[in-house]
Amino acid sequence: MAKVMISLPDDLLEQVDAEALKRATSRSALLAAAARRELQRRDPDAVAAAIARSQQRFRDAGSFDSTGLVRADRDSTR
């Protein structure tokens, strides 16, 4: 396992240490978990593009009566 040296503001380090104590874990384990979570997050630009595509698909779908769709679905399962 590699060791790294990082710089953190004093107040942030205090928060990290307090949270590690609260979770009964080490500072290193807490920071490693936080880094893993951050690296798993989707790229904000990709998320925005996906939302824009979905919005366009809904615009292209036009209007519809949701009650009619629910009723038709319900009746098809009888």
C-alpha cells in the first residue's frame, strides 16, 4: 500500500479526525472511502447531457392522457 502526503486546512483535518473517531475508523480509511466515493461519481457534463436528451425525448413524445394509459395497462392485465 502506498503512502502519500497531502495538505489539508487545519479545520478540515479536525473534521476528518472527529468523523473518523465517531465512525471508529482511521483517518486513512475515512479518506480512502471518501476518495472512492468521489471517483465513482458520474461526470457532471455527462449527467447534464443525459438529462438534456431525456428532456428532448419527452418534448418529442407530445402530450398524452396518463389516466388513459393507466386504465389501458390495468385492463390489459385482467
